Amino acid sequence: MRMKTVPILLTFFAMGVADAMGPMSDAVKENYELSNVMATLLSFFVFIAFAVFSVPGGLLAARIGKKKLLLLGLGLNVVAMAVPCFIVPNFALLLACIFALGVGTTFLQVAGNPIMHDVSAEGNYGRNLSFAQGFKGIGSTASTYLVTAIAGIALFSSMGWRGVFPFFALLMAGAFIWVACIKVKETQPDTPPNIGSSLSLLKKPVFALAVLGIFLYVGSEVCMARFLKPLLENMGLSADKATSFGPGFFFLLLTIGRLIGGAVLNFMTSRTFFRVSAAMGLAGAIILTTGVSSIAVVGVALAGFGFANIWPMLFSITVEKDPERGSELSGLMCMAISGGALIPLLMGKFVDLDWGPRAFIVPVVCFVYLTILSLQNDKPKQAEMVEEAVPSP
């Protein structure tokens, strides 16, 4: 692995920190005496930023460069994290800081995924992107525990719920300095893109199907995070076991699976690994749909390892088809993260209708699509160029 990939991996770790807004919600709710809905706005604002700023972020990366967009994202995050370090913000200012954090993290995702292609040795993009997503998972998991651990340190305990912000601000600043010091030879489009040219990429079925795949995958992942624990209890598992083998266990396997995936891709192609991952995720979701408690943990394990590498495989396979337009493709695929807001609404409807574990039919259907998508064959680059150059009769 090239040394240039290390600061990019640190940036992915920093991206995971944004997930700390979820566990911080309870502390903020108590401090500002908020309702559950108002406290949920913390993570909601991060989510909205992805939906609104992904495509513009892709355009910006294509014009100013992915490294500069990465630095802009890290800079925004440093400012967003620094404000609560020095003052106790009112709730409106806190939401503004969280929104800035969401915009910054959106830019990190949009620039971070394709810039990994530019710093990786030829043929190692998929492997390195799996490692990067694994580091993001570690950052996400670590941030959950850091919120609790830092509160116990005397130096920060007097800051209350704001005690984590100095650590996060320093982490972002360190990533900013390290990324600024590396030289990256970026792949860029021949002509500057615009909104129309970016959206026109969706006219090509291969890209439209991939964006839909990301939309369904992220939706499935959020479904597992939201409904796994209550539905395990519905199957007959005790509250303690449902907690032990619920979302925390699922996301632990997700992180481990991505780190293992980086090693597996040393001897397996991205397309084959995509097929294996999609099949495992589908099998896990089907097992959970049966509602049989004795095999539920097996279903969670298969789902965790299967879900782990869908994003990096689908992302890397798609960008490899047109690296020069990687920034625009990244913007479109990051916009599809909005599936995490919409797909769970459908599963929630089924849960409200007392479908119980049968509500897992939603991620099952999503993974049927992803499995079919994984079965496509990759055409040689020259063949694709000839097809685009010669119009159909």
C-alpha cells in the first residue's frame, strides 16, 4: 500500500466521527430540554446535507480538484467542531455547526472515494476502498465509545456534553495538515462539467443501475440499524440478547468484514467479491425474514459480512468504468445515500402493520436487486468505448 493512501485512510476515519451525532443526541436533548423529534434533528441535518450537496460537491471536485475539495471538507469540519469548544452555543447555532459538519462530511465522501483511485496502485482501488470504508467504520464505532470515555476525563468533564469536540477538532485538523502535504496526480475530465452533464451520466444504464443499487443498499443498512433490535425481540430473543446481537453486533461485523475484504481482494476480483457479498447479504436477510429465533444470529452474521463490502465494490466497479468522471459519479452515488431516509419508511410501515420479522422482506427485495446487479459482466474498456462511439442503427 502506498504511503499516500494513509492520510486518505485517516480522512475516512474522521468521516466516521460524524456518526457521533447519533449517540450525542441524548446528551444534547437533556442539556437543551428538547423533545425526541428536536433531538433527532442533529443526525437529520447531517443526512440532509448529503442529499443537497453531493452533486454540487461532485461538480466542484471536477473543477477545483478532489484534493482541494477534501481539504475544504476537512476545513469546514474543523470550524464546525471548534465553535462548541470555545462557547456554549444556543440550539440554533449548534444546529448550524452540525449542518456545517454534514456539508463538510459530504465533501469528504464525494472527494474521498474517487481520490483513493488516484493514490492507489493500478488494480488496488477496490481493495483500498474496502480498507477505507473499514476505517470509517472504526471511526464510527470509536466515536460512540469516545463520547462516554472522554466525559470521564477531568480535563474535559467540566465541558459536559461538549467535551468530545476538542478531540474531534484536533483529529480533523491533523487530517487536514497531512492531506495538504501529499501530492496527488488526479484524473480530471477534459471539459469542466455542469449539472446537466453530470445528470446525463444517468442516461447510461450502467451508471443509473449503480446509483439505484447504492440507494437500495444504504436504505437496507439503515433498516437494519433501526429495526434489528425490536424485531429480534419479536422473534423471542430476550432484551439482553437482542441488544448483544442487534445493531451493535451488525455494525461490528460490517467493520470487520470491510477490513477482511481489503485482504480478500488481493486474490479475488472486485466483481466476484461483489457477487459473494450480495449473496451473503441476501441469505442473511432471508433467514431473518423466517423469524426463527434459533438461527436469527446466523442471519445477522451473514447480513453483517454480506452488507460490508457492497458499497466499496459497487462504488469502485462503477468509477473504474470512467475514472475521468469519477468526481461526478461520486456525487451522484453519494446523493443516493438519501435511500437511508426513504427505504426505512417502507419497512417501518410493515412493522406498524404487525408484520414482525416478515418486514425484513424490504432488505430482501433490495438485495435481490443487488444480487442481480452483481451478476453483470464487466466489458473491456475498449469495447465500451466502441459501443459509445458507434450509434445503434
